[in-house]
Amino acid sequence: MEANERQELLARIERLEKINRALVDRVEKSNSVQGSSFDLFQAAIQLERKVEARTSELKEALHDLAQSNQELTDARDKADEANMAKSEFLANMSHEIRTPMNGILGMVEILARTALESRQARLVNTIKRSAQSLLSIIDDILDFSKIEARKVELESVPFSLKKLLDDSLSLWTEWSRDKGLRFECQVDDAIPDGLLGDPTRLGQILTNLVGNAIKFTSEGEVVVRVERLISDSEDVLRIVVRDTGIGLSSDAQRRVFDTFAQGDSSTTREFGGTGLGLAIVKQLVHAMDGTVGVESTPGNGATFWVEVPLIEATPVRSVETSRGCNVVRDEDEDLPLRSVRVLMAEDNEVNREVAEEMLGLLGCDVASATNGAEALQMWQKDTYDIVLLDCQMPVMDGFETVAKIREIESRSGAEPIPILAVTANAMKADRDRCHASGMDGFLSKPYSLDDLRDAIAQFVRQSNCSLATPPEIAGVDGSSLMDVGPMNRLRQLEELGRTGAVQRLVDSYVRNTELAIGRMKSALMSNDYSSLEREAHSLKSSSGVIGASGVGELAKALELRAHSEQVNACTEKLAELERAFLSLVPLLEAERDRNSAA
């Protein structure tokens, strides 16, 4: 082979080797790239599997969450149904218990106003106290249930602090006297009489605290102190109730405001109670944006205090009764409902009899129906000043009855007649339903004679009915000295054969009252407050029998002040009582002589 050919062949081989090396490099590079892609591919597959697994977990969690939400919704609906059932049960229980309680307390009050021997009067008083204790327990249970269900709504209305204290504390005067306790109320002069708030609930707080103090005190005293605390940021009403009773241990103080709490089991056995009173006080005070507390040493009594915001209001003559009826009247005024025509619908025979007796004592002319349909017919045929409707009656209930009456009045253009709901249902929803249905007022069973009188007096006054005592029986400064109702009933006794009843009673009352005033003056001069209180209590009772309402109210006020040993107040009230009696005597004698002439 020639050299040229050989050289050309070597050059070709070299080119082929270069091409081969390049191909080898390309293949190696290609293999390397393919390996990386494969790894990425495998990683992508694993990630996708993880995403699918996580998505499945999330779907399962979402399903569980939806199921839990449904279960919570079902539980909430069941809780709402349970609360509704509880509210209905409370309303029904209130109605079923209060209906017979109205019969018991009503008949006892009527019986107490009849001529009784001392032993009979004591037995009647025991029945009354026992029934009131039972009613207090019922009210505590209902109140606690309403508070627990957050269904208590506080009012904000003007009220008289003096009236609230008198009404609340007078409930405990007899019990404290029977236990031999000194019972006193001290009020800071810096506190205005006109306040703004919820007088019913504030009275309930005071009543619970004072009732507890008297219950756990066997000797010594119970003192109520009402103070005003003023700072740069707030104005506070402070109520302090101090007793000399059994006291509380430090452990008992920590839990005394808890539900169903008592000092210990022996306390419950000895003193009774539900353990709800102070729990209700705490909840009500907190609802008023206030605070409550206690300081005590075992064996040395206890001091409970309440602080709530003090808001001044323009003094008003409108007061709130324990049954929630606004009554416009002067202090110590007792208006007879003489000749007021009342249409009453009540299906319960006992309650109907109680109402008829009470209305008769108030001097009303009563027409009774056993259901709403009868009442509607009677209303259409005759004229009445006011209608009292029980809410739950057969044939036609009170709500349907008032709707029909209002419809007829609207069509005819007649002036609406006052309609008062009288019901054993004590829940606020019941009160609201009564007002929404067209009723003008609400009276809860059981009610006292005073509750009934005040409720009717409000509306018949608005109707311009004559309630005031006639001019010939007007008292000093225009106040009412006499309720002619008892005198009229005495005349009825004479018509039945009790000849001379009016003359004997008037002469006896005048003679014995003159002697009683003399004894009260002597007792006051010798600081014998126990005798003064006893004489005032006796005069209050005898004045009620003859209808000397003005003297009776003053005797009641004197009794309270004698119990608290308020020397200046006793002196003033006794002088006021004597002046009222001297003004009353000619009126009584005129009634006696008029009866003799007839």
C-alpha cells in the first residue's frame, strides 16, 4: 500500500474514532439524563400517592366534621325542646300549685276578718304562716329556674324607697316580735326617696336577707341599714342586714351563695329552707350590676351586704305591688271600692268563692261567670266598671274572651272597659301574653285582699268611678278616715236580726280606743316599747273591724316604729293617731245615730 493511501486510511480511522467517541459520549450523556428523569418520575408517583391519601383523609375528616355538626345541631334542637318543655312544665306547675294556694290563702284571710276567739285566731294565723311559707318555697324554685334559664328581665321604673322598705320589712315584724327580737331599720338621710330600678326584685333581695337573718337568730336583734356611697366614678345604694344569730364558718361563707347551700346538714334539719334564697339574691344582684357579700364569725351573728347602682328619679306616687300592679295612691290611704260593678269569670269554684267574698269585703257589686262565654253574654247585656278574667277556662278562655270584647268595642266605637287578667301563671311570658291580648292589667294568684283592691283601684280610677269616701266621711287634710264597707256589713247583720250591732260596736270602739291611747301615752313616757307595740297592734285590728281605716293605718305605722324603738317617730305617730281619732269620733257617732234613726 502506498504511503498516501496509508495516510488517508489512518486519517479516516481517526475521524471514525472521533465519531465513535462522540457517539459514546452522547450515549453516556443520554443514559445519565434518562436515569434522572426516572428518579423524578418515581418521585412524582410517590407524591401523587401521598396527595391521594391526604385527600382521602381530608374527605373523611370533612365527613366526620359534617356528621359532628349535625349531631351538635340535633343536640341543640333537643336542648331547645328540653328548655321549652321545662318552661312549659314550670308554667303548668305554677298554675296547678297556685290555684289551690289561692283558695287556701284567700279563705284564711277572709276567715281572719271574722269574729274569732283568741285560740281560733291563733290557729288561723298558723295556717296562714304555713301557707305563706309553702308559697315562698314555690316562688324560690320558680325564680331560680327562671334565673337559671336566663329568663329574668329587670324593670327600670320610678319607685319610692320608703314604700319599698315599709312593704318588705312589715312582713317580718310579727315573726321577729314572736321570737323576742329587736328589729330595726336605719336609713341614711342622704338617700333620696325617689329611685329608678326594679322595686319588685330589690324588695325580693331585701326580703330574702331579712328572712334569713330572723330565721337564724334566736335572741338579740336584726338591724337593716340602708346607706349611700358616693365616689368620683359611681353612686351606690348599700343595704346591710346584720343579725346576732348563729353566724357562719369561713367555709360556709365561701359557699353560702351557692345553689342549695346550707351551713351544714344540721342547719337544714333545724331551720329548714331550700338553700335557694341567697343563690337567688346573688344572681339578682349581679343582674343589677351589683355586688353581694357576707362577714361573719360562728356564734357572733352575720352581716350580709348588697351594693347596687343608685339612680335618682323624680319622686312619684305610683308604687309597684308584689304582684306587679301599678297603683296610684297616697301613703296610708285605703280606698273602699264602694258600688264598683265587677264582672268576674272564674271556672274554679273555690277561687270563685274567694274572689266573691273578697270583692264583697271591698264593697263591690259582683256578677260571676264560670267561663268566658258566659262572661261575654253578661257583658253584652249589662253595664260593668271592670272585668276580671281567669286566663284558663273551659268553653272560652280569657284570651278569646278579651279578643271578642275588644272586637265588639271596636265595631261599636264603645269606650274600652278595663279588663284585668287573674291567673295562677306567674311567668313573665304569661304577663306579656295578657298585655298583648288586650288586657289592661295582671294579678297573679294567690293574691291578698290588698292586692285585689289595689289592682282594681288603678283601673276604676282611670274610668272615673267614684272610689273616694263621701264628703261626710272625709278626714283631716282630705285623707280617708273611714271605710264604710264594714259599717254597711254591720247594718246587714241588723237586718238579719242582730239589733243594735252598730251602736254597740261604735260605743265599744270609741270607749276602748280612748283607753288604748291613754295606755300608749303611758307606755311611751316609760319607754315601754313592748306594751306600746302590743296596744298599737290591738288598735290596728279593732279599727279594721269597724272600718276606721285611717286610724288603723296609723296604728300599723306606730306598731312598726315601736318595734324598732324609734322614740321620736313613735311620739309623732301617736300624736297623729290621736288627732285622727278625735276627727273620726263625730263621724262614727253620726253613723251610729243615722242607723238608730233608721
